[in-house]
Amino acid sequence: MKTHGKMMAGGFLLLALSAGLASFLTASPSEEQAHEDQSRERRRTVEVVPVQLRQLETSARLPGELLPYLAVDLYPKVAGFLDWIGIDRGDDVRQGQVLARLVAPELRAQRAEAEAKLRADQITLRHLRTAAETPGVIAVNDLEVAEKTVDASRARVVALKEIEDYLVIAAPFNGRVTERQAHPGALLTPGQGKPLFRIEQLDRLRLVVPVPEANAGEIAEGVEVSFTVSAYPGERFMGVVRRIARSVDAKTRTMPVELDVGNGKKRLAPGMFAEVEWPVRRPYTTLFVPRSAVVATTEQTFIIRIDPNGATEWVSIRRGEMMGNLQEVFGDLKPLDAVVVRGTDELRPGTRIDLRSAEAAPDF
């Protein structure tokens, strides 16, 4: 009986093991399928776009300042009293036009004295030449001294005449009087604190633009550039690049560039600030990604690239210029690399993802 009972128990155990194995073999495919489904549920689906190779052509808004093309402060060259003044602030003047006259009594007296001495020296020379016609009467050396004395007197008269010419102040170029600091009767001296006049050329202006070092490499003369001023909202003016410093200011890291601006109607004025649409171009191609693809943290700036196995990797980049909705980037990237359109530091490196091409990625 005991032997029979053991045989029956063994039979039940074998039957149970067989049933369990059959059940395991039957259930394994569905469990694996469930595991794969769960894995898919944990994987994120993200939009990706390829890195593009393009030529940068955009513009940057830079500040600028309008200056007169020519400007001069006029000071008296000699001391004198302001006798007459014919212009005032706001008047237009022509080159060579007399603006003011000074009088200098002491200078006039010096010239009269020098002219009288010249006449006397000339008379003495004539007498000596007449006497020299008789041999042995006048030494040759005395005649030469008299001739040199006349030359010196004549030079002094000429010098005083030139100094007197400085009493007349004339316009050095066509322009407008923007400052006037004196009135008739005032005593003027050279090197005084304020100029007598300031004249500026206004029909042609200089627009000075401090171009950042990063944009200074491709500046070219002759390029037309547009700008606006607050005095005429919505209106655009044009200037032409003419003078490039080719030297970067160590303090501001900018390069001064001058544009010529026609101002025949004199609507623009020196001292106005301008907002310049500065062209930014490169003669070679660079890499671009959507602006939203760039992630900036306190530690690094990067984009998220998808490797051949479908996993994410962070690629450190340096940002260049913006071109519309695209960001110029420099780093360990190649054209057509797949990058995540909307980068985030929550998408950690090594994350396996499902890819979806962005159907309407801006400018791609």
C-alpha cells in the first residue's frame, strides 16, 4: 500500500510539472510582448530635424551717430576787437565768405612803422648806389649791407600785412553756422576758451557705427546700409560704407566704421542717433539648427543629437548669428545630423527615443 501511495504522489508531481512547463511555454511570447510594449511606453517620441549647411546672410541692429562731414571751430589768430560780424547761428555760409572783421590798433601802428622804415632804407640804398658809381667812394660791403637791410624791412612789412589779413575771418567751406560766441566790441585773443564760430557741413553727413568684433571680419567699402532715426518714425535712410578703421577698440571690442549719408534737404542733423540695419554675411557656409534646439544651462550650451542607435547625446556648441528662426552653431556636428527640435536638459544623454520628423520646422 505504501509503495502504491508513493507511486501515485510521484505521478501527481510529474503531472503538475508538465502542466507548469506547458503553461510557461505557452505564456512566454505574450510576456515578452508585454515587456516590449512597456518599454515602448517608457520611450519618448520627439521631433527631429537635420543640421543644415547654409551661408549666413542676415542683419544686426546696431547703434550709430550722425556727425557733420566737415566741422571746424573758428578762433581769432591775432588779438583784436570785434569790429563787425555778419552772420549768426543758423545762417548758411559759402566758402570764402567774410564772417567777421577785427581791428587791432597796435598792429596797425607796427605796420605803419615798418613801412616808414622800409621807405627810409630804400632811400639810403638809392643814395649808396648813386655814390657807388664813383669808384672808391663806397665800399662794396656797405652796399651789400644796405641791400640786405632793405630786404629785411620789406619782409617785415609783408609779415605784418599777412598778420593783418588774419583780422578778417572767412568761411573755410560751405556750411551752416551752428555756434556764435561773441558780439561786436568784444576783445578777442588767440587760444581763448570758446570759439568765435562753429561751422558744420550739413548737406553731407558721416554716420559712425561701432561694429562688434564678431561682425567686423566681412566689412566692405561701397555697401549700402539702411538706418532709421527717431525724428522720422518708420522712414528709412541710406548710407554707403566709405571708411573702415581696421582697428578694434580694446575697451568696447568694436571697430568704428563711417558711412557717407547724403542730406541735401538737411532733414537729418548732426548728433542724431540712428538704428542701423547692419548686414552680416559670411563668404563660406556654416551649420544651422532651429533656435529651439539650443539648450543653455549654467554649465554648458548644447544641442541634443540622436546617435545611430536611436539614443540621445549632448553636443556642446558655440552660438554664432541668428538668421530668422535659425541659429548658427559651431561644434562637433556634421550636416544632416539629426537633432531634437525642442531641446531640454530633461532629455538626458543615453535616452532611447522614437523619432518623428518635424513636418513644419521653421525655415527648414
